[in-house]
Amino acid sequence: MIQKLSLARYADVLELWEEVGLKPRVEGRDHPDQMKDQMESANVVLLGKLISEKLVGVVLVSHDNRKGWINRLTVHPDYQNQGIGKELLLAAEEYLFDEEGIEVYSALIFDDNLVSKQCFIGAGYKQWEKVCYFSKRMSLDS
């Protein structure tokens, strides 16, 4: 079962991100104080999959009141290829639609992340080849 996670599980989330090779920005947006502020806002929720109390998958879901964002969808390597990623993705969509009324969902995926691409394609997402992503960061951990 997928459930909303509290900040009490945040150390587990950071550990999971590190185990799969995501680099938490603990000096910036992933700092516990920053995450606390984000999770206390109305626009962010952290969803997790637990098996025997072990966090094996997580997704950070956010929105801007018109579009939902699926962020950092992660499944522990020992639990991959079991449908947990798709389960988390569908739970994120359900949260955005049922609780927030959001009907457009997006994700940014590195071009070489074929596993994530296949998960999103399998869930009906379309890759927009002509979209060019820009960002401006005030620091490397932003």
C-alpha cells in the first residue's frame, strides 16, 4: 500500500535516494528544514511504499495549482521490476486528481534513464521531443 509519509521518515527517504544514485541536495532544497517547509505547504506531498516497515519506494509530488509534478520517483534496487514504480506513479496521479483537482502531470527525466522513461510511457505519458528545459539556480544545491 502507498501512504503519505511524514517528515519523521525523511532520513529513510534520503538513504533511499542515495542507494539509487540520486544525490540529495542536503545543503539546499533537500535540507530537512527546507523539506519541512515544503511538506507543510499545501502543494507538496511525499508518498512512499513500505514493505515490512522498510521504505522501498518514494515519490515527491508537487503542483502549482494547474500542473502536477512527479519528482524523484525512486524504487530500491532490490525491489525494482515488481511494479512498485508504476504503483507510486499512479498513486501520485490519484493524489493530484482526487485531492487537488489537478489534471495535467509532468516529470523531468534524464535522457539516459531508460527505466524511468519506460515506466512513464507504460503509464500513458508522452515524451515531448521539442521541449527544451531551462533552469536558473542560485546555488548548486538549489
